[in-house]
Amino acid sequence: MTDATAYTPPKIWKWDAENGGAFANINRPIAGATHEKVLPVGKHPLQLYSLATPNGVKITIMLEELLARGFSGAEYDAHLIRIGDGDQFSSGFVGVNPNSKIPALMDHSTIAPTRVFESGAILLYLAEKFGAFLPSESNNRTECLSWLFWLMGSAPYLGGGFGHFYSYAPEKFEYPINRFAMEVKRQLDVLDRRLADNQYISGADYTIADMAIWPWYAGVVLNKVYEAAEFLQTHEYKHLNRWVQEVAERDAVKRGRMVNRTWGPLEEQLHERHDASDFTERTQDKLAPEEA
């Protein structure tokens, strides 16, 4: 079915704050802070400001994997940024990420604190800082980075494209849903073909490429986002499904998925993380710090 009413773009676009469906209240065509608020700083050198969306989960998985591998310097505080409340538009957050998107990281271990924003940049920064989860040999390193940047270019089609029009748009229209569903199916096929001959995304080793791609595409395959697994027939991608399940069983991935999560079953939530013991001593203040 095709909408009979054609849309003719106006000569000059104007922002309609009422248009946009879910999350319209946090979308705007300008940057900068809307209010003054200083970001909290915990006890560890690494301070993460985030939410457990796929982009945020990339980083908490990476940090938990580093700690599991014995890098004590990867201890971190994960502060909750409630994007529905506009926390990302505070002056403190904008100072860390002028693009007002989670996640954002401050590294206080450097002579002058280092800010890092954009999830792919944070993964690369941490991999280089600790010398882990990024191959050192040139060809393998390049393969890993190619897949990392593949994700950074592909995920907007999955989330901002398909996810928006299929799940969040105020009205459903055939053309954008079909257009983005086709692209997402192509991406799933790209991954499935790659994983037919490789245990992990960039080859034999588990790397930041897996950590970047898994939160987005596992969410779709496992029907955790958009409720579109049947629509997209994700069960057809057997190699992708094998990888999704294998990565999901990693203890660090299980922990990383919990951090800064404020929805779903209570046992899968940890609103803020300031110590490894928070996973086993999940007191009310760690689940809802604003109510403490």
C-alpha cells in the first residue's frame, strides 16, 4: 500500500517541535547546552557518562572485558545519563561531548584529563591505551578497524532508519520501512557471510569489532529491540545467530549489558556502576541513585 498523499518539501524547512514520534522531545536542530549542571566524578580515573543503548553497551562491555583480562587501570565509574530527561544537554555533558550523544568518557589518568566521544572512538582509545582487543599485526589490525568503521557507518541505517520508521515514527509508511528493511537485511547478510568462515568478526580473535557490532545486531536477532525479528526473518542467518549466542555467553558481556540499564527485568539492571561489587551488592541506591 502506498500513501496517496504526496509530500512536497517547502522551499525553506522549518522545525516542527511536535513532529517526530518517540523521542521527539529530545531532538532539535541546534546544538549546545540547555541548562547548567556539573557532571559527577567518581573515584576511578575513567569516568563514563552513558545509558545502556547499543552505543552505550559497546563501552561497558569493553571496560568489563578489560577488567576480566586483568587490566586494573580499566576500573571505572559509570554515571547514568537519562536522555529522555535531557541530561545530555547539560553544560557538563556538552563539555565532554559537544554532540550531546551518549556515551562520553573522561580519562583523568592523563596529565590533562582527556575527553573522548563517539563510541567507535572510545573503543579505539581504550584498545590503544591498554593494548588489548585490537590486533597489532598490520593486516589484522586493518581488518578489525575496517569492521569497526563498517559498524559506525551501518548502525544509523539500522537504528535511525529502520528502527525509527518501523517502531518509533508517529505513522507507518510503506516506502521508508521497505527501504530500510532491505538495507538491514543486506547488512545481516554481510555479517552472516563473514561469520561463515570466521569465529569472530575480524577473524580468529575477539576484538573491539565484535564489541561494537554485537549490541546493535544481537539486539535485532534476539528480538530485544524493535520487535522485528520475525519481520526481518533473522533466524535465516545461522552463522550470525551462532556468533550472537557465543558472544552473549561471555561473562563480561553479561555484566556490560547491565550497566546504566533502567528498563527490563530488575535482575538485568544496574543504573550506576562504581565498583565491581555493585553487580553482587545491588542496593537500591545503585538501582535508582536519584531516589537515594
